[in-house]
Amino acid sequence: MKDTTSRITSLALVGTMLALTGCSTTGFAAETPQTQSFSQSQTPDAARLALGTKATYQAPAKDIEYSEAPDEFEPVLLEHVARHGSRLLSSKKYDDLITQLWEMAKSENGLTETGQRLGPVVAEITAVHEQVGYGNLSALGQREHRDMAERAYERMEDLFEEAEDDELPINVATSGVDRAVDSAQNFVQGLTDQDDDLAEVIGEPVAKPDVLYFHDTDEAYNDFVDNDPLLAETLDKVEADPEIQQVARRVVGRLFTEEFIAKLDSGAIDLVDRGKGKKHLQSVVDAAMYLYELYVIAPGMADEHPIDFSQFLTNDDALVLSRVSEAEDFYEKGPSFVGSDVTYRMADVLLSDMLDAVTGVRTGETTQAADFRFAHAEEIIPLAALLQLPGSTTAQPSDSLFSYENNDWRGAQVAPMGSNIQWDVYANDDHEVLVRMLYNEREIPFGFDCEPIEEGSFFYADTELRRCLGDLVKQD
């Protein structure tokens, strides 16, 4: 490897597990055959779509092949950002509220035969959470990041060997939230399992909430989520969709008697979770949606305790109910409404952090071999929208509701558990730099009007990326 002052790159960008179209800031072009093929290979089935952003990570095939860098180019930098791995429920709420409802129905003889089985299953879910800890990674979530690190090492082995030989640091940053910190620790373990000498150059995780938890402090964004009347009206309309109402009633009808459901309909029930005390259960739709939240969390905790929740909620019903959470993520974190960028413009701090590291290789300011960052869906989804990645290219007009029929956004594709973006950066002795982008460990072309080094290539010159993407980053 060249010494750090001669390692040069410029900016790179994130991609998607879907096909990336050529985009501008106001629209996007048709897919090329190259990206169409990629998109078709990543189309999820209905059962996975029903999980939304709670879908577990889908690793690439073991025999996946990556494009070779042109002759005389060597790896000089790896930039990486990932969502935390599969986790348990973030807090004691959905399991507790369903437990309270079930106990009330049981005391009033309001359970069906199927409903009688619900309580013990929810108790099993709660027991796992009390043992592992609410919001923590599951065993699967830990393994997702260890395995991801192993694959990164195998793909960029020469870079890691140079880091070890030349004592080039490997930086690790997190949002500071436990599940992101745990993801970082498991990723590091995955690297050192491949080469234990790497421990000498891997730094301790550093909390960077301004870059990796930016949604929490952006005033304009939080005002939008808390107070925007159009957002509130739109989400109410989604929940009031007749098909969602019909499915919710069918789901609840499997579990509770007509008399008990009538009581729930009457407004006589108002349960409050015994965790943070912020969530209420007051309606049939509430009950169905909280059952759905248990359905989507179950696959991620299969190592701790396999749960068959389909006896209470079918895959077809779950796909319908997922429209509520999908719409919330789309409108509150993603492309949202036409004419507004409040949900994603704040992601420029993350993009800037990554681009600065790449640009710094050219100037000699970047001395590390790699940067590994661990964040959340609240960061990955806005970043995808900022960059108009496939599935995140289209904002919704205010006079039509988001749906799978009129929009390509899918939570299971945009930001599943463990979703990640990696930039593999290469340079040659003439100080030319190329960047190859992976999204969920699959090669993907850059969007906007970025031109690769040749037609069909996944490699882009750093100067070309600076030209086509520079406007996305705030200028000092």
C-alpha cells in the first residue's frame, strides 16, 4: 500500500439493494438493463415485505462475485455505515398491552379457543425480553454483524493486511445507543476472528450522535413529526383505510368473543403500557396493530425462542396491516410529501462525514484504513431519500396516500435490520482514485447523472463523483 499522503480518493455515495436509476434532484430516469437485473434478484416475497423495516438481514449468496478493480489499482480505504442488527422490542409496550387485554378478556370469558393460546405465547415473548433486555440485539442481530465483518474482511483482505502491517488505524463510531454499540462490538469481533492481530489497530468505539443519531436533535424535523397537521391527517387516513379496518376486525375476531369486541368498540377500554406509559390500547385497530408488532419482532428472536405467531396473525393479514407502519416510516423518515425535504435533508451530516474521509485521502488528512459506523433506521432511511436511491426516489403528492401500487418504497428493502452501505476505495501510483459502492453487500451503480469509468462498470472516478454529487453536501 502507498503511504497515507499518497492515498487519494474523493467522494463516494450510497446505493440500494434495488436497482439504482440515473437520477437528478428533481426526477429519475428509467432503469438500465444492468440495474433491472439487480432489482429483480432482490425482489422480496410477500412474507418478507410484511415485516417492513423489522425484516432480518438478508446476506448475499455465498458465491457472490464482485467486479475486479482495473489493473494497478489497490484498495486504500473502506467507508461503512450500518443499521444495528436484529433486536427485540425497543421497550415494554406491545407485549404488555396485549397481555393486559388478554387478561381482561380471560377474566370476562371473552376469549375464543385460539385466543386462549395467545396469552402463554405472549408470556414467552416477554420472558425473552426480560432475560435479554428490551431494545437489545438478539443473538441473530449479533451474528448478523459478525458475519458481515467476516465478509468485509474476505472482500478487502489486502486492505486489512496493510492496516496491520503499516499500523493504519481502523475507526469505529456509534450513535451511543446500546444496540448500535453492541453491533459495533460484534462487528469488531468478526474482524478479529479473521485476524486477531487487527485488534492492535482497531480503535475503541466512539459515540457520534450528531452524525449517527441526528434525527433526535434536528428541531425542524421533530417539529414536523410532532406538529405537522398534514402528516397527522395523512397517517389517520392510512389507519382508517377500510381494508385495514376489515383485517383488524378479522384478526381480533379470531381471539376475542363478539361481546368483548363490542366492549372494545364502545370506548370502555383504555389500557396504558406499564413500560414508559406512553402507548394506549383503545380500539380494535390498536389491538390488531400491537399483535402485528409482535408478529414482526418474532423472526429476529428465533435463536432465543422460536415463536409461531402465524396462528394468531396470517401472513396475508400481516401484509395488509404493515401498510400502517410502512406509511409511518415513509412519511416520517423517507421521501414523504412532494415539495418537502424536512425528513431527509438532515442526513447531510452523515454523508458529509463519509465524504470528508474519502476526500481526506487525497489531501493526506485521512490516515485510517477504514471507518465503521453503526446507526439506526432513522438515519439509513433519510440518507436513502437524500440520495434518491431506488425505492426512495418518489415523494408522495399530498392528495394521494402512499401505497405499494403508486410508490416503490419498501421498508424491507430500504432499511432492514443490519442494512449497510460500503464504499470500497482504490488508488494507483498515478494518484487516480476509483470508488465502488455496495448496498447490503451488493454492487450497485451511483445515481443522479454520475458516469462510471466505462459503460456497465461499478467503478467511478472520485472527480466524477464530486461533480455529480457535491450539491448534496452543505458547503462551509
